[in-house]
Amino acid sequence: MQKVELKDIRNFVLIARAGSLTRATMVSGVPKATLSHSIRRLEDLLEVELFLRSQRGFHLTDAGNALLDNSARVFDSIEAATSAAQRAHSSLNGKVRILGSTEFGTSIIGAATLLLAREHPGLSFETRTYPGDTPLPEPSDFDCLIFVGTAPSSDHVCRKLGNVSYRAYASPILLEKWSTPERIDDLSRMPGIEYTRKGIAEPWLLQDDDGKQAARYDIRFSVHDYWMAKFYAVSGEAVAYLPDFFVYYEVAQGSLVPLLKPPEDVDQISVWVIYGAARHKNPRVKLVVDTLCKQFSSVIHHPGYALVRRTD
């Protein structure tokens, strides 16, 4: 026997529930001729009569009743499943998977997810880091990604969130010992924290009354992570060259002091949110992306954290 086509079973259920071809057409929009052809084909394949035709409509035979009892449950289950999928898709309750490039994307996604979690209790988050110098992960691996630097070339959607500027920072503890530098050359005698990316040291681009230049300093620590650089700086061990937003609360609470000025004409570092085009149809992902794009400056400063002051 040839395989029965699912569309023929579906049309059979439509007619059986409607009671006539005309009403089935009105309910479903399927042409009457198509419905009639489906039933004839189905009866020929099964070699049974499914309906008794009369002027009053279609009446199920015993074989038709048996087929309806078993097949209708299948379509009811499919309808329930698709409805559940639509409800899950349209709901703001659920998980969003966010990646952060390991420059300082981790602090951005930390602040962003904390803000969103407090405003939307039904949201949950899975956050992971991703090496910014490697190819982008597969779209199935994340809902959106916070990327710092030049936007990668890919089929993903890239939306710019904002820019990040840098400056030299030191703890008051360190400045008590070394005094506050007034010129870039004053940094050359002070302990500093070298940040390297792919084996290349990041230059400290600063400006004083003599103009802009790359500062020299006495390398006390060499790190590959901004969190480590900030740890040493807050501890009063050395000067660090860090993104402004990354030390916003340390400066506000007096644990770090900005030194000199960044050059006005130095290109700032861009921050992007990256996601697959189809992901923006998900309301949870759309909420996260739109919030990041519209409120980036406040997101990266939200909500702060408490610093423990030493008392000894």
C-alpha cells in the first residue's frame, strides 16, 4: 500500500468535524475540490469507505469513526505543541545566553544582566566568556555577544553600543609614596602594570602641557587581564592604564585617582552587540539587545558594588 499523506488525513479530520465539504472549506479555506480529492485518494489507499454522502452532508462510517478517533488526537497534540512553542517564544520569561569577549566584556555583561534581572524577574541568564581573538562561535552557541574592539566580519548582525576611553589610574596609597604625576615623564619612575594582548604591550596614550605621547613606566606587573590590572592598582602596588567605565566605582569611592588626561584625538574603542538575525525575533533577546543599545552608558555603570576598605 502506498503511504498515506498527512495532508489527506488532516483534510479528513476537517471534513469529519465540519460535517460537509462546504463548511470545511469555510473553516479552513481549503478549496472544496481539494478536500474532495483528498477523501477519494484516502479511501482508495485504505480501501475503505470513510463517509456516507447525503444531501444533508457527510456522515462517518465505522471505519471513518475509527480513523477520526485515532488521527484527531494527533492533530490536537500538534496544535497544542505549536501553541506551547508560540507562548514560549512570545514570553519574556526564560533564559538568555550572553557571551562576553574576554577583554572587559565580562564586566559589561555582568552589569547588563544584573540590571535586566532586577527589572524583569522572569528572565534568567547564562553568561560565558569568549576569546576575542578567535573566530565567532556558531550562532546556536549564544543569543547575543558583547564584543570589544573592531567589529568582526561575519553574517551576524552587529550593532554598536558605544565607545570606551582609557586613562591612567593609581591608588591614593601609591600616590602618598610617589606623589601625583603632573607630567607624562613623571610616570617613568613609577611602578606600572603592563597589559599585553597577543604578546604586544598596550601603549599608554596620555597628554600633558607638552602634548600627547606614549607614557613610559617601570614595569612592575605584566598581565593579560584587566581585572588583574585593576586588582594591583586598587591595592596600591602600581599605576594601571584602564577603561574609564571599568573603574567608575573605584574612582567614585576614592579607591583610584585618574592621572593626567587622555588625548582628545585618540580613537576610542568600540563596543558591539552581535547576534544572529533570527534571534532578534525572540522577545527576550530583543529586550536585551534593545536595552543595551538604548541605555549603554547607564548599563555599564549599573548598579555598582561595595568596595571593602582596609582598616589595618
